[in-house]
Amino acid sequence: MGRDDNKTGGNNARSLPQTPKNQKIKPADMKEEMAREFAELRSLQPKRERMNANEKKRK
């Protein structure tokens, strides 16, 4: 609410953001992209564990 206690929302409140057609991807492509990202995260995890082990040895 604003200073004037106007209870009606703005024009933007009733609309949802739209995705342009050229930015939309197919669900199958989305699954593939997510799988690649998860695989990348899994490959980063052992590196982090090695770095943490090296830091513990130094202390």
C-alpha cells in the first residue's frame, strides 16, 4: 500500500512475465541440460574434497 491507501494493484501485478519464443527450449533439451550440469557438479565435488584434505594437513 502506498501513502494514499490505494488498494488496487498496478498493471504489472496481474500479468506474468513472458518468455520470447527464441529463448524457449524443449523439455527433452532441458532434461539434457540439467543432466550435464549435475554431472559437472559431481565432477567438482572430489576436487573440493581434495582441497579440504590438503588444508587439514597443513594445519
